[in-house]
Amino acid sequence: MNRGKRTLVLLIIGLYLPIVLAYADTPDFRVPPIDNNGQRWRIAYYQGGAYVGYYDRLLATVSALMEMGWIEKADLPPEGQDDARNLWLRLSTTIESEYLEFVENGYYSADWDLQGREELRNSIINRLNHTDDIDLVVAMGTWAGKDLANDEHKIPTVVVSSSDPIGAGIIPNVEDSGYDHLHVHNDPYRYERQVRLFYELIGFGTLGVAYEDTVVGRSYAAINAVNKVAAESGFKVEHCHTQSDIANQSIADQSVIECFKQLVKKVDAIYVTAQGGVNSKTIPMLVKIANSARVPTFSQYGDEEVRQGYLLSLSPSGHQSLGEFHAQTIAKILSGISPGDIAQVYEGTKNIVINLETAEIIGLYLYADMLAAADKIYRKIEVPE
């Protein structure tokens, strides 16, 4: 494919915009608050490690619980932080509620330490079984979901922000979590939609994907969805393996940078997947590598990464709608509904996001109709301070 002047076809108008609008409904999430027989419901939190998406999803869920009346309204910190630890401390010490308690010592993070993960998992399950001081657990991400999606405890568990819970082995299918006490949000066709849109707009012959070659790493990267769309559409996939869920952040960062340097020599486009080495520190370097080689990029994560310089994304419209879904789920569970009986599939509103400066750098011509179809346009690459 010629990497000079590219033209974005207008298939998006007739093919993808109706799909985006079809997922625009917001759930009726205002479940009225109820206490626990005169006491507050005690909530714990477990994550595999620090990740900006986890922080933002927790923040959006808490904001929705405020709107529902389960928590007193208060100022919350901004989105885009790397670690939920400080947010949880704030929730446990300053947030007022007659109904919910964010247990201060109920925050757990494995800090991407594979060796310490098993000991932490066992400690959490032991607490859930023997201390009777936790009423619900928010399991944030794939690591936490896998560790608590079992019959070793019976405490209601809500798994949030797991990229591909079926591929990761957390749930057997999209409708069934496998356990009465478990609820796992999933959007089964999210990544297929992204890759199809990217292919229709760019028309690449070879797509590059960097990811950790583990069960969890492949689920983060939605490799099954990438390969499915590739087989149906006729493009090739160039794989490059990174290190992601590890305690040494610098190694994770450098592994993605090296993969990008290799991929831009071999591919026509890169699908940038969620992993430990893709973060606010590395994104400016990854954008520079891809843009210098005039290789289009598509952010799996969404809006924030396009703002920082990736070309495109089909992104949830902020975290609000998903936060409302998770808050609704928590409220239903605390109101007496079994987690396993609550619908798990929720897709939410999807927005097409474009970065114009990146399009100009890589020589991509954007027709006016395409710009009109975009839900959000960033005119400049904005590097976080």
C-alpha cells in the first residue's frame, strides 16, 4: 500500500454510523438506595495492577452511584490518573454515605507481581470466607476477574474492565457468568467493530499488533477478533510480542517501543492494544515512531489515546455510560438480585474519534463528509504534562 497520499472512503457513512447509533441507549440505572439492615454495605476492591483504564472506570462508577443517591455528592478527582490506590483512599476516608462503605483496608493490588499474585489471591479469598466483613467485591480487570471467578467463595463479585472475559477464561459465554455470585460485564463484538472500521477506512494489507503472548495478553489484545476479521477481509496480521503484566514497568515500556520500531518496517497500519507498556509515558514515543514512518494507528482503548496522537478510535463516549451500567449492577445486587441473574452484555454509545494533526503528518486526506461523521476531532497532538 502506498503510504503517501491515502484517501478515507466514505463507507463509514452508510455502514458504521448506524451501528454507532444503535448502541446509544443508556440503561435506566436509578435503582433506589437501600441499607444493609441498618448498616452500610461494605465494598472491597481488587486489581491486577495500576492502569489508567481501571482508575477511570472506578471513578465513573462512583460518580454514577452519587447520581443514584447511594453516595452523597462531592467533588471527585479528574480522569486520567494511573492508579486507583489514591482514589480508593479518598473514597474510604472522605466520601459520605448512609448506604455504602469503601473499606479502607479492602483495597488490594497485585502490582503486576506474578509471584506475589497467588498469595494475595488466597489472602483475599480467605478474608471473604472467614471474616464476614465484605459484602461485595469490585474485581477490576482480567487478573482480578480470573482470581475471583470461581466457587472458592460466595461473596457477590462484579468484574469490571476485562477486555475479553471469554477468551481469558473468566466466563463460559456472554450470557452466563458460570456462578450465581458473579457478574462480568462484556461487549462481545467491541473489538471486531474496531478492526472492521479501521480496515474499511484505511484498506491496509498488513496490520501490526503488539501484545504479550499469554492467555491474558492475547485476551487484552483481542487477538481472536483480529484474526477473525483478517480471515474474512483478506489482510495479513504481523505479530510482535511484548511483556505487559510484570512488576518492572521499564521493561514493559521498552518492549512495546521495540515492537513498534519493528512493526513500522513491515506493516501498513498498527492496532494499538491495551497493555502495561502503553501508558502516558510511552504513548508520545509510540506516536512519534508510527507517525515518522507514516503508519496509521488505531487505539483500542479510545478517546484519550487519540488525543495524545493515535490516528483513530471507535471509543465509548467517555466512561459515563459504562459507569452507570456498573453502578446499576452494584445497586441491583445490594437490593437483593443475584449477580448471575443480571444481564452482562452492555455495549453503550460508541464515538468515532480522529486526530487531525496525525492525519496530516502521515499524509492522510480527510474528506469533509468523513469529518462530519466523526463524533470528536482533535486538531492537535496533546502531550500530557
